[in-house]
Amino acid sequence: MAAEITIVIADDHPMFRRGLRQSLDECPDFKIVGEAGDGQTALQLIGELNPAVAILDISMPVMDGFAVARELQTVSQHTYLIVLTAYQEESIFDEAMQLGVKGYLLKESSLNEIVSCVKAVAAGQHYASPALTSYLINLSHTKAGKNEPSIKDLTPTELRVLKLIAQYKTSREIADELFISHHTVETHRRNICDKLDLHGSHALMKFALAHARELS
């Protein structure tokens, strides 16, 4: 028997949230482990409960759905995100995808669509409302036309800074070792993040550690 898919629901409209929960509770493969009416509570629940999937509205008080997704990018979190919203604009869809959102559903979606989305996303797949599938195609074409950033894009000095970061050196220690100012080290760090498209307070350290062998 397959394990239940654990879910956190976050939406600031209690009636909508209650109706969604009641509908998903009818699916034997799903287990709702938490509900939130604002983004900050949703973030806390996701951190505490580590659900397989979190269904988020975009417009929520305290923190919106995108702010929640942005925060989750900075931590080691294994929860896949689904946005359930009324927004159909492609620019908003693209932003969601850039923030690591796996599923994008319109609030007019049928229960069958929502169930299909949850199951697909829990399996690590992308899913969008049928009316928005062309956005996924456009996004994939855009990505195919771009070269993925890599350490080959860095200058020799930036590579040395990245190598020292992988050795858990602080900016002050790096400055002393390379005989440059602390300000210059911070500039290098920012440039590295820009070139590698890294976002979040711990993203640079994570990247450095993941590529430590290539930097040695």
C-alpha cells in the first residue's frame, strides 16, 4: 500500500480552505496535516510538519505565497509547492516556476484536476491547469535557449573566493588570505551569486560545498 501524501493547505479565506480540505479528505491517498490562513503560519507549519505537498494561495496576509516559496528556497526542505490562485497572468506563472513551485492551479479547477496535480507534484512532476499548459511549453523553450550557469563563468579570483567559502572561511578570513579588503570579498560574493543565479542567505554556501571537489 502506497504511503499517504501529506498536505498543508494555506489560504486566507476560511470557507474556501474548509471546502478544499473536505474535498481532499475524501481522497484515501491524501492526509491533511495542517491549515494556515496566512503565509507566516504556513511557513511555520511546513517547517514543523515537513509535508509532501503544500498548497498555497498567492495573496495572503503577513507573507504572500511567493514570499513563502522564497523562504523555502533558503532551507533544506523537501516539500513540493502548489499554487492555487485566481491569477492567470503568464508573468506570475513564470515567477512561481522560478521560485521552485511545481504545480500551478486556478481556483476554478475541478476536484479531479486538483487531485491529479497533487499526485503529480508529490511524484516530483510539474503540473499546470489545462488552460495554462502553454505557459509550461513557453517556459521550457525559454530555458532550452539559455545556457545553465556554471563555475566556468567565474573569474580566477571568484573561483578562489568560492573555494575558500567551501572551506567555511568567513569573508574576513578570505580577505586576509587573499590580501584584499573585506568590501572586495563581499563584492566578489555578490558577483558570484549573480553569475550563478543563486538566491537566499545560504545558497552560496550550499553551492560551494556541492562543488568543492571541482574547486580543489
